[in-house]
Amino acid sequence: MSETATPIRQKVTTACIGCQVRRIRCTGVAPCDGCERQNRVCEFVEPIKKRGPQKNYKQRVSEQIELIEKTLIKLQHRIEKHKQRKRRRGSSIDMESLHSRQSKSIVHRYKDN
């Protein structure tokens, strides 16, 4: 028994318009065998974009998260510096007298109402 090599047909995702109309197999290259045999124009429709997340979606999201984290760290450092400056300026104020002034103003507000 002699074995003849049969070519393996590649699966084509989208057939040309002519093969779709005639419902025959398409080779997927222009001009395809079916259109060439029938002397027809072989035209392919642009493939529809695939749905779902893009290929580099996970990488872009992780880069964005990294950027946000860096920004948050910078903001935390700025807030800490601001608090330290505020403490240095406010150290001359007597906190006890400040607290008593606030409590007196609260008492005055309640008496007025």
C-alpha cells in the first residue's frame, strides 16, 4: 500500500464573500481556489474586532496601579512634611489655653440658643 501525502487544510476564520454566498470551502488567500475556478472577483470583508479585554490589558492595569501607588507615597510624604512644619509653628501655642478657649465658645453658643 503506497501512502500519498494529503495536504492538511488550514482552517480559515473568514471565507471570501463569493465562497460565503456559494457556501463552499475557501482557501483564505486572494484569489481563492473557488473564485479562481469560476473566474469571479475574490473579496474579503474586514474582520470584526474581537470582543473582550485587549491583549495588554493586564500589563496596562498593573502599570496604572504602580503609578497610583507611587503618587500616593509622594502625597503621604508631602502630608507628613506639612504636619511637621505645622507642629514646629504651633509648638509656641499653649494647647491647654487653646482647648479652654474652644470649650468656652461652645458654651456661649449653647447659651445663645
